[in-house]
Amino acid sequence: MQEELVQKAAGTLPAQHAVAPKRPRGQERQQALIEAGLQLTASRRWSEVTVSDIAQAIGCSVGTFYTRFHNKEAYFAVLQQLLAEVLQQRLDAFHAAPEREGETPAQFLQAWVGLMVHSFRLHRGLYAAALGQTQQQPRDANTAHPLAKLRLVTRGRLVAAMARWPQWQGEVAAARLGFAHQMLHGLLVSAVLTDPGPVRLDEAALVAQTAEALGAYLGIAPDHRDNQP
């Protein structure tokens, strides 16, 4: 997914945040700057990252950075928008995959939890930085955030996917699934911010144990064939 995001950075970025490159060299520099941001947010808090750090990571000057992006805030907005777009593509691919045919509710639930956990693992730094930013903004402003919009889409797709089973149709079922989504999202937010354990974000057991816990809340019996070591 990291490669997908960098590749997407080769395209035209929002004009309110970035200057479109006129030559292939500028396009390559744009991609390199995006990749540098992903690497830096993987190990450092966004508030600690400077424009100089981003430029230095790819061996260019601060001036070159400003030929591509208006400022650090605009650059970060581009990172978040690109991430939301790539995650949306991955979500679409997941729901359209042939594996969705013939699944039991427990199998689907475990696969869906696996998708969510993988996304947070791969981009934990960027998620943490985005969460830090939203905590400083009014709640109303956060609803327009690309990742906040994606969260609503993800919840809606979960409800729609589960509705193929008759027992998961209707408003009551949708409300329970919405809360299951809320619990998973809260767990993953906690993991990227502090990773308190005892089962940490990088541990393989997190997917199976989380799916089983959500299944218990939803009344979905685990499919033990999928949980064999």
C-alpha cells in the first residue's frame, strides 16, 4: 500500500496545496517528497518534522520543497488525502474480491478486521499525526477530514456487506454493526497513539483476538477452522 500511495503522488495534486510539476524531473521530486513524509511519520511525531527534514531526506533544498508545496500544512493535507484515496481503493477491492463469495459471517468478520489492522499498521505514523491534528480542531471541522469521511464509508460498507445474511438486516443490526466498527476503530486509534498492549499492533494475534471479541459482541460464533496455528 505504501508503494500505491507513492505512485498516486505522481498524479496531479490539489492546486490549493501543491504546484503541478511541468517536467518529469519535477514529478519525480514530488513523489520523492511524498515518500519522505511517509518515512518520517513512521518514526517521528509530525510536530517534530520540519520542512528542512523533509527536504534533507531526499537531498534537496528547502526552496525546492516550496516549488512543489505551498507550505508544511498543505503538504500534510496532501499526504492525508492520498492516504484516504488509497485506502478507499483497497476497501473497494476487498469488498469486490471473489473471496467474499461463500464466506460465513465469522470468516468475513476476520477478513475485515485483518484489512483494518493492516491499514493502521502500515501507516501508523500518518494516522497518529492526523489524529493529533484533529484533536486541535473543532469537532465540526473534523467531519470534513478525508480520513473521517473514509471512516463513515467504511462503516456503511460493513453494514451493507453483512446485510447479505438475513439476520444482519434492519436498523437494529445496523446499529450493532456500527458500534462494532466504533470499537475496532477506537482500539486501533489507541494502538497507533500509545500501543498499550497486552496484544500490540504488530502482533499477529491481534487480528484473531479482535475478530473473536467483536464476534462475541455481535453473537457470531468463531469459525475455528480459520484459527488453527
